[in-house]
Amino acid sequence: MSRALTADEREAFRARLCEAVRHRFAQLGPDGVTMRGLASDLGCSPMTPYSYFASKEDILAAVRADAFRRLADLCESAAEAADGELARAGAIGRAYLRFALSEPEAYRIMFELSQPDIRGFPDLAEQVDRARRFMAQPTEILVRRGVLAGDAAQLAEMFWAASHGVIVLHMTGKLAPETDVEGLYARIASSLMRGNRGPRFAEVEAALVPGGA
């Protein structure tokens, strides 16, 4: 009879399994994530992953939940380290971009187009909501401080869409090779801010907008 795995050993195997999913997804797409393929990568029986997850969809949901958790953790750390509210607004946006550029495999699987309804996966839904709350914080701060004018939630979606668009264009090789990705997003963010400036925008433009004032 084989020895029962300890809790640490089971958690270590889950982590290895999720890592294998990220690599397979990045290289082969969702159709390349198969139980047999994962078993081959991990050197185990094709049935072993079923001891940890009920289905391929459960595995992908777990990988996505872990990625959104790490994104939210990074945004939280950046916010806590920032000196004041305005600095926190900028720090969260930079943390998001930094996560995407440093973990492209995770980012691809987080935003893959054909996904089941996340409401069927409570942990994933919770982590997506947590990340979304962090993405809403910068515009909430800037609108509250009078730096931007408009609906904070709608502005948050605009900035998120802009950052995501830049990231996807970069990951799919659609930008010119010499493009400075962070610089491109900074210019887009500058235009969005100037186009939605509030009554106190001029007071902090130099601090918030590259090349401002």
C-alpha cells in the first residue's frame, strides 16, 4: 500500500500541477491542457490529477484564481508602500502592468476568451472581485480628490481597458519591436487623465502625468 501524502506534499503537487498548466496553456492553448499531457509532464498516472481536481475546468479555474490572487497581492503591497493617496493611485496601476509583463503565461490564462461562468468557481470569483476592487481604487481616489471628473467606476474601466489593450498587443507581437510598453501606457494614461481632468488636476499634474506641467 502506498504511503498517504502529507498536507505539504499534496500542496506541493497542486503547485506543480498548476505550473504545468500555465506552461501548456501558453505553448499549446486551452486544447493542449489535457490530463494525459499534464500527467506526462509531471511523471504521474493520468488519473492522479483527478485526486486533486474534479475536471480540467476545475484545474484551469484554480490556476486562474491563483494568478488573480497574486495580482491582487502585488497591487496591495504596492498600495501599502506608497506615500499617500495620490502615490497609491499610481502605484496600483504600475503594479498591474508589472505583473502582466513579468508573468505573461499567467496573464494569458487569466484573460483567455473562452471561459466558463466564474460564478461556478467561488474561489476564482472571489479573487477576480478582489483584483477588480484594486483596479477601481486609483480612479476612486482621483475623483474624490478632485483630480479627475466623472464616474469613478467608468473611468476605472477605461484605464483598465487601456492597460489590457497595451499588454495584449505587446504579448501578441502587434506592437513595433522597439516600442516601450510602459512608456506607451504612460502616454495613454496621460491622455485619459487630461481628457477627464477635474478642478484640482493642475495642482498635481506634474506628479501624476509624465512630462506634465
